[in-house]
Amino acid sequence: MAVDLQILKRVAYFAGFTPDELGEAARPFFEQSFKRGEIIALEDELADNLYIVASGVVKLFKTSADGKEQIMYLAHVGESISDVPVIDGLPNPASAQAMIPVDLYGINNVDMLALLDKYPKAKQNALKILADRVRHLSALVEDLSFKHVIGRVAAILLKYAGGDGAGSKARLTQQDMAAMAGTAREVVGRSLKMLEADGAISMNRHRIVISNKKALENMIETAV
Amino acid sequence: MAEMPYIDLDKCDSCALCIPVCRCGALVLVNNVITLIETEKCGWCCECEEICPLSAITCAFEIVFADE
């Protein structure tokens, strides 16, 4: 199946590319599909490919020695994964797993580095992508270090409410939220019950309905 | 069609720990395979997810704003 240029056009690496340049850059990409729950990349292993999410949602996470999971990021359509190991040649800093059925556009690391060499604006875009990652991870460090769990859960609910605007709705389990908040699943369950008792959310079977956005925002501000 | 928890049958070893914990009787063993019966009675208590030693059951939440 051919790579959809409309998706590649949304990829930050290709910002400012002309249609001809985009068509040329798309050549080395191949499509790969993963089932829900399938591992795409393993932490500490070398990365052969950089991937662009063409459909679905990919979870990037680290696992502690005792098996506790910390989610670093959820990558949606148009976002790239395995950038860092492809660029520095070192092992994956995190694992990647398909949260729902996922289609990816992959490019071999040698081809990706050649592409960056060929197009200076792609290299410039790569710097911005890496800078964005640093900003995201700095914010995560702040959340994990300084905010109480209930504030972190409130922040997760607000961040993931309504999907990403592109039709991909990541559905989160309590385990996912625990991994994002850097806490245990049980603590997330308790936090959700507290938020429900406060009237900030209501739990309607598989839906968490945010009934008072302001209350959640206040929770983030005050739970430090 | 009622939204139900998800069972990853590749992970599930049919230990059946989830069956007694399910409050609405939605989990049954059919030919040694854990099977979900669709029911609106499932209140998404997540206890099946919690008890599963292999993390084969997941109860994922959709997060929405009240006005969506």
C-alpha cells in the first residue's frame, strides 16, 4: 500500500516541503501494521527504524525493575516515534506499544539520516521536534516531582478529554493513567472516586464525563 | 451493542479468576475460553481487570466533556 502523502504532510519533519520534495522524501517509507497491545520497540534495544503514526495511537513508556510502567507520551497520527535512537544511534530510551490497532510508516535509520542530510529544512525541523520532546519531558518531570496524584489525574483527564481533534480517541485504562501519573492503579481509582464525590467528574460505565472543567483546573493548581 | 471490557485471548490462560469477581455475570468459560456476554449491566467496576494476573483484561475509559 502506498504511503499517504496527506499524512506525511502533517509530519513535523516535512514542514515547509514542496509537493515534489514530499513525494521524493516518501519513497523510502514502508507501511507496517501492529495489533492492539503489540510491542513496536523495546526499551534498551537498538532501533532499526523511525516510525510515523498513520493511524491509531502508540504508547511510549518505560518499565521499572519491579515492572511498574511510566508512560512518557502517547503518539497520535502524524507524530513520529524512535527519533532519538535513530538520531543518536544509541538504544531506545523507551518502549513503544500499540494502544489500539496501529498503522505506521517506517523508514530505515540509514535512509532517515540520509534524508536529514539531503534536506537541511528537515534537519532544522528535527531540532524543533527534539526541542519539543525536551519541553514535554521537562513538564512531565515537574508533574511527577511536584504535583499530588489527584492533581496529576485531573491533568490527565483534561489532556485526554475529547481525543486529539483528529478523530483518534485514546481510551485509557486506570493502569494507563497510573503509569502516566507515576503512581499505582489503586491510587488512580481512589482519585477518580474523590473527583466524582467532588462533582468534578461523573463515571458513566466506560465514560468519564468531565462535568466541571474549572474544578479540575483548580485541582491541578492547588494540588501542589 | 453494549460496550464491554476487552479480553486479549493471546494473553489469557483461562485461569478463570475473573469469573467469580464479575458482579454482573458477564464472564463465562466456554470450551475453556473466557468469553464475554454483552450486557448493559456491566458497571465498569474494573475488578476483572484488577484481578487478572496476566493483564489480559482491560477496561478502558473514554474521557469526554459533559457538553460533547
